[in-house]
Amino acid sequence: MISNQILQNAIDGLKNITRVDLCVIDTEGKILATTFAQAEAYSSAAVSFVSSPADSQVVAGCQFYKVFDEHQLEYILLADGDTDDVQMIGKIACFEIQNLIVAYKERFDKDNFIKNLLLDNLLLVDIYNRAKKLHIDNDVKRVVFLLESKTKEGNDIERLRGVFGGKSKDFVTAVDEKNVIVVKDVNDNDSMENLRKIAESMADVLGGISSVRISFGTVVSELKEVSKSYKEARMALDVGKIFFETQNIIAYSTLGIGRLIYQLPIPLCKMFIKEIFGGKSTDDFDDETLATINKFFENSLNVSETSRQLYIHRNTLVYRLDKLQKSTGLDLRVFEDAITFKIALMVVKYMKYMESLEY
């Protein structure tokens, strides 16, 4: 069904060109869009016209037309006046609205197809057959962007469609209430940097990079692989929230070890943490210890640089590392122990995130 706003825009445009007042009424007599205030007076006449065998007629100096969706009566169109010119304009308006119905039905069909494609609800043969009927190219390079707005204004899809939905190879849709999905066609020479720029332009449409979190999957070359790029973008969005909190744009190909940890079952994670820390928890570490650990990792286990950036003596840093070693059995100055500790911290972060989703 076409929205009332679209109908209003259509007849406003025709009114501006022809100077003839128009009105669209549903089959129950409700005014959906109008360019003149007196339209309410014709509601009962429109209801009577619904049961008339005629497709058009003049009532009280106003042209009435039936607008069909295939063979189903959808709207009653009024053109104010009974001259030949008004009659012609009324027919043009009917033709315009019928074209809008066809266009929106096609977009709705495409939208349903893309949703089912993303969710892997289609057989391979159905993908090719339906894509052919909907005139959707199969062999086009595409990538899926997933956008999560922090403002929740509710019109993100329409705003993005206004910018990215015009191209026949691009699709803007949603499969839940939280995220908007953009299936974007790309060129062979589109690099990671170019994809990030596309994501930034999407963020600008939604109010800026600080108001949205965007993830994207890898580029796929066939329509059947679009669901793969979507799943990657979905994972990237979740992993980004866990391990890359400060990044509002995250690519699946840059997730690193976070991608592996995200796929670990929670019981295995708990077993690993118990082996590393025994009965202790990372929550037992004070802020000073955690700051020291993070800065030590940031500086690639360099004692001198870490102590300089923390504004402490080298011996003080060594003391803290020794204290941590006695507590956990891991010496962060040893590469293998440092890697184990770093992974353990990431696993704990992942476990806390998954626990938060349960509440």
C-alpha cells in the first residue's frame, strides 16, 4: 500500500502543474490525500460510487475515477471540475497513481526477496528464478552494510533509501527493529578504504559518525553469497561492541582474534579462565594494575616506554609486574605468558558481554 504522504506528494505536484484540485479517497470514504478543503463533502458520494458499474462519472460538478490495483479497486480519485480539461487531467492523475501502485508493489516484492535472501530462506533455484523475474542482476559484486543508529528516530530506512535506494543494484531493508541493512554494489577496484568512505557517507545521512555504529562484511561476487556478507557484517557489529568500543565503523576482515573468541562456546571459555586464573577473577585487579597491564600491551611489552608513559620509575613497573606474576603465575615480560594473559582478558570481556545479553 502506498503511504498517504506519497499520494499527497503526487497530487500536490499535479496541482502545481495543472492548477486542478485533486483528492484521493479509499473505498470506505476516508480522505487519504487532498489539495482542497471541501473534499470531505464528497466522501459519501465516493462510497456510493464504489458500487457503481462505471469507472468514471461526474457528481456535483466533480469528476470521479476508480483506481485499480490489477482488478482490485484501490482508490477513488476526485478531480474538481467538469470540463474536458479537468476530465483529461483526472485520467492523467489516475494513470500516475496506478504507476505508483505498480512501482511500490515491485519494490515490496524486491524487499521481501532481499530479506529472504539475507536470512537464507531461499533455495538456490528460487534465488535465480525470482531474481530474474524481479530484474535483479546475479553476477554483481556486492557488500552488506549493517547500521545501528543510536538516536532511534525511526525513519532511518527512508532516509537511506533516499540516497542509496535509487540505484537498481542497491537495496535498503531491515530484518529486525534494531538495524538497517544496505546491500551495496561495488566496483572491482573498491578497496577497504573506499568501503569505509561509503560507510562514512551512510553515517552522514543518519546524523554523523557519532550517532551510528556501522559494520560491513566482505565483498561477494554472486547474489547467492549476499547472505554470507550479511552474516559477516552481523558478527562484525557484535564483535566491534565487545573489543572495539571506540570504533564506530568496523569491517569483518579486521576483527582479528576477536572473531575467533566470539565463536567460542561459553563453557569452554569458563574452563579456560579457570585454568589461567584459578579461582580468581579479573574484577579482583585494581584500577592501577589494569592500567599498567593495558599500557604494557600498548607498548609491545616495552618496560622502559611503559614506565615513561605511566610517569613511574622503571623499578616501580617491574615491582608491579612481579606482583602480578605472583598473583596469576604469568610473567607479562615473557611473550608466551603475555599472549595467554591478553587472550584471557579478551575472553572475560566476551563472557561479560554475552551475560549482559541475557538480562
